Amino acid sequence: MPIRIFIAKGIEHMSATAAEIAKSAIQRAQKKKPEAVLGLATGSTPVGLYKLLARSANAGEYDPKRVRSFNLDEYIGLPGDNAQERTLHPESYSYFMIQEFFSLLEKKFAQTCLPCGSLVDQDRFEAELDRHPEDWRSEGGDAGKSIVIKETPASEYLSWIKDELQREYERKIKAAGGIDLQVIGSGGKGHVAFHESGIPFEGSRVLVVKLDDDTIRNAVADGHFADARSSPRFALSMGAELVYEARSVLLLACGERKRAPIARSLLGEASPEVPISYGQIYAKKGGDLIYVVDAVAGADLIAAKEKLAAKGIELVDARA
């Protein structure tokens, strides 16, 4: 299936365009089977989409009781003395999803799932990594690294993380029948969720990630944390290989900071340096990949419309 790009006038138009695509995907899935399965992202970019999807559900345009959702990621190392405090921290992605989407639904989804990063004690995790260096290796070409725990670690704590948090989340997705529509955004280096730039595609299922310094700085600059010391240093995240197993992937992006990675993801070759470029591999395997971007984030794509067409990529200027 060809990659499709929709150029929107601005963030509100982007949200409205994406909401129609998402609503149609949910309706199609619910006609075929008992439940539609959504993959959800956090951040400011999809907020408008979520408000419109909640409005559609409340208007009876689809049945929210027949929707199951899986979020991409969650921090490890949020402030709090226990898992409950970390889960309810205002910067947790659990809190975000309740505030920006789930609480807006008059009838709730059948189930909402997030990676259980809040269950991990960051200090203990780092201590176990130091104590058992033979139990893991790091992968990645940049400051952000995937912490790959070996199959049978000596550390019971690392074994618990691998079996009960990483593998179990993937098992839940598989048990639900896989994701029908995955909503994603793009980081400044083209990362998807916390699959940071340089982390290999192969084997990127549910990752434990040591966060890139830029990711931490951006979290502080955006006002999420007071300083780098109080910002989490790790996250539990779906990796690109798992993200792009959804039946459809809907990527949203707006603003100048996203312009370069959005262009590189489709105009360049697929490379772990730009994790969302894995979408090219996904599309070649038959995946349904849709970009909805504003005119600023999509400026280089608009300028390269003929080159995109030569690659079999359809660009629709929806601004009219």
C-alpha cells in the first residue's frame, strides 16, 4: 500500500484530519470483530485528535466499550516513593492519558494499557545494572541507549523487568489480536516513542531505554521537570519494530522542529538514526502508513512532491 501524506493548514486542521482517519479505522475494525485495538502516543501533538475522538465516541459514532488501547511508553524514574505515587505523578503518561483522553469519554474503553515503567525503582535498577554487568548490554549509536537484558540474567530484579514488564506487554498486545491503528509522533531526531536515534531496528520490541541527553533537556525546557536531576533517566517503550506491526500507522507532526526528521524519514534511506524512517520498510511489507503534518513540518515534503511520487508516495495538499 502506498504511503500517504496529508498536508494540513495548522494543528487544528491536522487534528481534525487525523480524527476522521482514526474514527474510520475504529469503525472498520468494529465491523469486522468485537473490539478495535488502538495504539496511543502522548505529547502535545495528539491532544486535539484525542479530544475529537472522545467527542465522536460520546456522539455514538463508534462504541468506546469495544475499544482496547495500548500506549507506546512510560517513564522509569518519576519522582515518588512508591509505584502508586509515580503512576499518579502529573508528568506520568498514565496521568496524561486520563487527563487528555480517557476522562473525556462518557463510556470508557474496554481496557487501557500502558507499559508499567512506574513499577520500576530507578535507583534499584541502576544498582542492579552496576552489580550485574554480565546481565546486559547497551545498544545504540547515540547518547540514548537500549538496555538489552540477556535471556537468563543472574539478577532477579532484571529478570522480573524482562519477563513481567517487557515480554508481558508484548504478550498483551498479541493476545488482543494486534493493534489496528497506531498513533505516533516524531521527536526532534525522528525518534518514535522512546526508541532513540541510533537504536537498531532489529529486535526492537519492548525496550528499556537510557534516555538521550537531548530528550532530558527538552523535557526540562518544555517545563515538565524542574531540572535534569529531577527528570527520569530511563523509560519503558515500544520499539520501532513493534510499533510498525500495527495494521495502520498514523503519524502526526507540526512545527519547525519536526521539519528535518519528517523529511529525512521519507526522502532518505531507512536508518536507525531516524527511527520513524522504519515506516519505509513497513510500507514495503504492505503496511498502511499515513502522515498528517502541518505545512511547516511538511515543507520539505511539499517541495519534493515529484521525488515522493517517484518513490510511490502520495502527497495530498488538504489545505484547500
